[in-house]
Amino acid sequence: MDYKEHIIKAVEYIEENLKYEIDLSACAKACGYSQYHFLRVFKAVSGFTPADYIRKRRLSEIAKHMCGNEEYISEIAFAYGFNSKENFIRAFKAEHHILPSEYRFVKNSLKLYEPLSFEVVPFSIEPQIINIEAYSLTVYKSDEKSPPSFWNKYNIKKLSLLLSGGKICEDFGVSSWNNEENRLDYYIGIRTDEAMGDTSGTQQIYINAGLYAIFQTPQSSHIDFVNTIHRSWNYIYRVWIPQSEYERTEDYEFESYIEQSRVFSEKIFIPIRRK
């Protein structure tokens, strides 16, 4: 039995007790480790401390339940171990950068966490290789550390409708690596020819004409949409690009989606040329 099999026993114990107080020493005992060794190994294999993992799993299950019934948010939170509404709101906002009430009203997609698993699930998507024409986007620059958090803010504030003047449009998320600051710059907005509303606080980005690999992510639900997008990007960069006859160019890569469609599938555009 290797360390993964040991850790899965702790994960099973956590899942059985998500609605109860979880003693980390009991988690360690479930997988046959000392508490010190358990804390170290769990962080190494999951990327989270056990306490962080438990918090993320509880918040994820609460988010699922919030959109599935009309219970008071505080009652759902109490059922998963939060001892006050204030503590839950604080934890939810720290995780997703929006309020629980905003999420329940809009039902936007969140980065949720399923039980830790080491099972490798086959995943692949094949792109269309297409030449596209140049166009301009009118965008807001992200002030969040991660794209999902900025999408949450963008959707909650209905910034797409603000930009378009009330018309439902395709939204674009554009990635650009900032070499000077060694970080990802991210932007969200709509095509400039559709930006007929309030464009204050925006800037323009020009998408160059050229050859692109366009991936359509598998259709999902709003619960699993963000995770499906992450799996798609991982597949593109870890499998498709290394194995294909193409390489990425220096132009913008971007994704597009119509939030109001509730289809929960997006297009990912990778600028390419033959190797």
C-alpha cells in the first residue's frame, strides 16, 4: 500500500464527517500515520493542508446545496459546521470573492472542489484549425489574483450588459503574460463593435488575424464548469500542444462564452503556426 492509498482512507473519513467536527488526529489514525507525518504527506499530495482542504470541501458542498433548494443559507452553512452566519459569509467571500447571496441569485460558476482522487480519468478534446479575421475587444483589466474570481465579479456586476447597453453578447477572457512583473494579466469584455453602453474604466485589445486552434470544452453544469475549463486548458498545454504539429505563437490566447446561455461550454482560442 503506497501513500496515495493511505491518504484516500483519510479522504474517506473526511467525506463521512463533513457535517461533523473533524479531528485531524482521527484523520491521521484513519490512514495509519502519526499526525505530524499525515499533515506533511497530505499537503505534499494535495497542495492543501488538511484544514484548508476540509474548508474548501465544505464550501463546495454548501454552494451546491444553495442552488438546489430554498433553505436559508445560514441553515445550510450550520449543517456543514459553520458556527455563525458571519463566519460562513467571511469564508465564502474569501474563497470566491463574492457574497453567498450574490451567488445564489446569479448562479454563476464557481471553482468548486470534489473529493480528492488519484484516479486518472481520460480526457481529450480536438480543435478546429481555423484562420480568423482581426477584431477589437473592449475589456476590463482584472484586479483579482485568478481569472475565476474576476469572472465572478464580472458576472455578478453584470458588466457585460453594462458594456453592451443591455444586449446579450459573447464575453471574452484574454490572457497575456506580463514579463516585467512575472505574472498573468487577464482581461474580460466584449467585441468593440458591440460595446454601445458604458465603457468607462475599459481599454481596447486587438486580436490579430491568423491561424488558431479553437477548442470547445465539453458541456458541463454550472457546478462543474470551472473545473471543466481547467481540465481543458491542462489538456491543451500538457497533451495537445506537445504532441501536435503546431506550436503556440506570441499572440493573445483567449476564451469566449455567453453567460446567459447557461450552456456551460466555452471556446478556447490558441494562436498557432506549424512547427
